[in-house]
Amino acid sequence: MNEYINRALDLKKEVSYADGAVISKTLLKKEVGNITLFSFDKGQGLSEHTSPFDAVVQVVEGQGSFIVDGEMQTVKEGEMFIMPANIPHDVQAAEQPFKMLLTMIRSEA
């Protein structure tokens, strides 16, 4: 059984920051999607990419910058943001470190 199932999680404490790095921790992985917790040190990010999943981002600490199809959106602690499948996007901790919970759901073919 997955160690994260059937227990309360303090998302801010489940993943730490690391100098000059992006850290990820997969909480649940299924064929139809997965849930991953990330921490981004200031100035770090994920370069532009696409995914066959719709992505629901919940910022749990700080704020992140998301560029989706060329348009930037700042998402703050306590806010969520939905990125559509198969659209180029990137994620950056431009101004401060931040943590986010990413829920990816496979889109229908």
C-alpha cells in the first residue's frame, strides 16, 4: 500500500527546499494520472514542455510563475491553476522559493 494513502499530510512539511534545485515527491501514481509535490528554490524551474495530462496546480507555499502558451500567470499560496493538456508551458520560482501540489489527469484521446 502507498505510504501516503489513508493519512493526513502537511504538504508544506512533506518536501524540503534544496539550494539551487527542484525537488519532487510522487504521492500517488496511476495510469490515469498522478499527484506530485514539488519544491522550487528561488530562480529554479521546469523549462517549457508539453504533457498529455491536464494539470491542476495548487500552490502550498510562496508563489510561482506559470507560462502557458506564451501567457504568464502568477499563482500564490492558497490558489490553484489549471493547465490544459498538450499546450506548451513552463514553471518558474522567479522571485521566491515555492511549493506546489501537481495533480495530473490524462485527457481523453
